[in-house]
Amino acid sequence: IFIITLPKVQETTEFARELIPAGSYFVRLVQIIDLWTQAIVWNEEEKQQRKIMFTFELPDEKYEFETKDGEKKSGVKLKSKQYTLSWSEQAWLRKMIETRQGNQTLGSDWLDVSVWLGKCGIGTIQHNVAKNGKTYDNLEAITPLMKWMEDQKQITPSLYFDLDDFNPVTFDGLPEWIQNIIRLSPEYSKIAGNKPTETVADSDQTLPF
């Protein structure tokens, strides 16, 4: 696995986010980020769950943006999805991986998620309207590539961030919104010497796993 530490991403002055059209796309898992234990609200009850974030690149979906310095750049669109780090039969992480493997029943040894970094498949983008009225382009099922489909060159460098082996340089290179999620975990608080101050409501009240 090719793993590097990413430099700090330079934020743009203005970025009008466009929804990815609903449909099927070639996707590749390019980032795995351990979010440690997160407090979520499920059915008005607070729960502690170990969370992990998978980020997939869609090489056929390009976009252009302008940095704070006025420099114009282009890139490929990424979609991130959080999972509870669990291998129970109802866990969405397990369902996603087994679907990607053609509905194979896999053993718990596959819970070493690092082996999935760089793997590709066909991802389905669906548009969902949240309670706040906003429409989101969510990455749902991921299935194997068809036999006739060719692999595509990876564009986004691979990143595996494991909080059990905390690297402050890698942490500083993560987008600020991901850093803020990690800072809410009690494990990060032990490293930083402070206490988490906020509980995050579960973003999808239909998914308990």
C-alpha cells in the first residue's frame, strides 16, 4: 500500500458545491481515517461508537476551483462516508464490504480495513433530502467492477490515518472539518490534555450501525 502524509489542503476563497448527478460511477477508496470513539444521538439516546471514515475518488467527475491566492486548479471529486467500526451482521461496514466482494460472506479478519485502501468498484450516487431541506448526493452501494471494465489510474494519493499510532503532522494535514470530528473523541482528549465539549447528533437517524 502506498501511504503518504498529505500537506495541509489550501482552502478556496469561494467554492460553489455542485451535486454529483445520481447514477453509477467508477470509485476507488483513497483515504481511510480513524475517527476514534464518537458520541452520537440515536433515538434521543446518547451512544459511544468507534467510527471510521472512508473517502472514495470519482475519477470521471472533475471540478475546477480557485485558491485564496487566485490560482486556478482542477481536481477529481471525492465522497466520504462514515461507518461504525463493527463486524456484526447488521453493521453497514460489513454490508458494504461484502457487497463490494460480490455478496461473499467474509470472516472477521476483514475488519483490518487497511487492506481495502486503493481498491475500486462501482459506486451508486443517490440524492436524498435531509430534514433541513437540503439535498445531498450520498454514496450508497458499492459493487464489483464488471468483467469488461478496465481499471483506472489512481489520482488522489492514498492516506491511511490510524489514531492508535497518532501522527501530529498527518493530523495537521487533514481538512479542518475532519480534525474537528476527531477532537470530539475522548482518545484525542487524552492526547491533547483536554475534554470533549460537544455531542454530535447522528447525521442519519435511519442507520443505527
